[in-house]
Amino acid sequence: MEKIMADDAAVYKLDGKKAVPWILFVMFFGVLNETVFNISTPKVVAQYDLSPTGVSWIITVFFITFGIGTVVYGKLADMYSVRSLITNGLVIYALGALVGFLMQQWYAAVIIGRAIQGVGASAIPALIMIVTARYFTPSDRSKLFGILASTSSFAIGIGPVVGGIISAYIHWSALFLLSLIPLLSIPFFRRTFPVEVKRAGSMDIPGLLMLSVSVTAFVFWFTDPSWLLLLLGIAALGAFIWRIRTAAEPFVQPELFRSRSYRTGLLAGTLLFVVMTGMPFVLPLFLSGVHGFNTDRIGLMLFPGSISAVVFGTIAGRLAASKGANYVAYIGLLLVGAALLGVMFMMTQWIWYIAFMLIPLYIGFAFVQTGLYDKLAQVIPLELMGVGMGLFGLVSQISGAFGTAAIAQVLNKDWLGHSIVPMFELGASTAYWNLLIGFIVLIIVAWLLYRLAFGYKRDVS
């Protein structure tokens, strides 16, 4: 096995024909857990007699540990071998699955299992993105980002389909067992990935704790608003900012934030991922609560959109390589906005029309992800690639946690049942119609932020 020094990492090339299939394999299962439990929430509610806020924690706690773990693995990847890190992550991922499955009679144990899963699963997208940015040429990188985006969008979209079938015909707790499958990839990674010599650096534990407390407090505040949680989150965030500005080796190097493109790109990604994770959470609740669909029927409705992302994500990567990342990002934002409008204005008509509108929605997600990943990889210095991409992973995942928790919270509010636009009173569908308006507003703001960060220029990778 070849060992490489830090300076050689930039020019080291993986054998794409051997590496890419396994990279996509673990990427799929790493992202799948973001949405595979969404469609099972009605059954979880029934088994444990939970409120919408209570059941949201089976998803939210995964996002918290997944998001924090993403930036931790990104930081570690700047110091240690990716091969060892991804192996450890896959083992932890499987361990969390066993805890959740074997102790399913206690909801608290299920939440603990999901938290452990998040810690392990976070290694997968964090390290895969770093490998792509570090070891592939710019042209190959753009293409692979497109394939990864399609795989991610497909996993997010197919998650409810898989969850619906397993929940309907086996049991929702069997979803945990899916996390054992990625263990099959460990021999490949141990044999093929480089054994990198340890680089200089250390883990800033105080900084990590400050960031973790801040993120957790803010997510809890969205779930159960209180001044104490809000103040704790603000105080911990302030302490974290002070820490990274004063520590000799901070958890996140402040140089990252000196780039306006990087800062603004993070904000655009935050809003995008709120919508990406919010739609798979909202739709099963809407279809089950308003239209009485069972889980396998909901999965069937969501399937066309998820499968379309596989093909078009690959196309997005090729377009990014030939016409630039901005080209595919703006097409994606347009498709997402148009699809949300289509769902919103037809949600009380022919309900199966939603299945057709999800096709441009998931294609749009794949396009935007491809462009955003590629642009961020261009503006992050190579020596900060691990923590830079990891921090983007944290922002994207935690925005998903915020979005899910906030949506669950507002669904409990009576005022959401009154249409924002008085002429559109849609009965039981009104609350969901209002949420879609909110999603459209977020996409418009994300478009403005992306334009501010990266402009319109068609820069070919």
C-alpha cells in the first residue's frame, strides 16, 4: 500500500474505475438515513403515542450528530488517513443501527441509536467530498460531484419509498438494518485508499464542545422554544467565535471566512438544504394526514422524482465540466422553484400530479448541489479542504435539523391553518400550502445569495 505525504496528496489520483462505484455505494447508504425514517413517522407516532414534535426527534437527532460529525471528520481528514477514518465511521454507523433495532421497545433507545448512527454516517459524505476535491482533476471532479449529487438526491428521494415499503410490510424498526449493508465496502477501502502519513495539527476539543453546545441548543430551541435555550445557543456561539479567533490551532480556521464567496455560499446552502430536507418530511405528513395514504402508497408517489435524480445528476456533472458550475446551479434553482409552485397550486386537485412535479424538484436539487459543491471546492484553499468541506456539511445537515424541527413546531400551531393569501382557503391542506410558500421564499433568497457569492459567469472547471 502506497503511503503519501501531505504535499503529495494534492497530486495523488485514485483509480476512478475501481473507486467510484464503491464511493457511490457508501454515499447512497450514508445519505439514505436522512429521509428513510420520514415516511415511517405515522407508525412511530402510533406505537409510542407521540406528538409531531416528539416524533420529529427520530429525524432531528440524526441531523444534529450527523452535522457535527461531518465537520469533525473534515477536520480529522486534514490530519489523518481517510482510509482509517471512513472505516471507523462505517463501524460506528452499524453499531448505532444495532442499538436502535435491538432496543426498539424504548423510544429513548431508538433516539440514542439514531444519534450514534449520525456520528458514524457523517464520515461518509464528509470524507467522500474531501476525496473528490483532493484526489481528482478539476474536470473529473465536476463530473464526480454531479454523480455524487445525483446519488445524494436519489437517496434522499428513494428513502421514503424504501421506508414506506419496509414499514408497511415488515416493521419500521427494520429500517435500522439498512445501515449494516455499507460494511461490505470496508475491504475495498482498506485495500485501495492510500495510507496517508499523519499531518501536523490537533483537534481543538474546547472549540468542538462550544460548537456542539450551540448547535444542539438552537435545535432544541426550535423544538421547544425557551429563553434559556436561546441564550445558551447564543452564548456558546459567541464563545466559539472568540475561540477560533484566539486559539493557536482552532477547530475551524478563521481564514475560511475571509472569503465572501465561501461565507455567502454557506448561507445559500443553508436555505437550500432546509427545503431539500423539509419536502421529504412534509409530504408524507400531508399525504397521510390529509389524504389518508398509507406508507407504501406514499412511497410509490415519491418514487418518480427520486429515480429521475440518478440520470440528471450525472448530466449536471457533465454540464458543470463543460459549461461551468454556475450554469447548472441556476438551472437547478429555476427547476426547484417551478416544481414547488406546481405542487402548491395542484395539491387539492389531482393528487397524483404531485408525483410528476417531484421529477423537476429532485432534478433541480441535484443540479444545485452539483454547482454549489463545485464552486465551494474552487474557493477553499487545498490545505483547508477537509475542514472547509466539513463545515459546509455541518451547515447543510444542521439546516436540515433546524428545518425539520421548525416545521414540526409550526405544524402544531393553529395560525398555520389560516391561509397567508385569504383567497386561498384550502381546508385541511392550508397549513401545507403555507409551508410551500415559505419554501419558495427560501429558494428565492438562496438564488440571491448564490448570485452574490459567485455571480453569473460561466466559469468552466
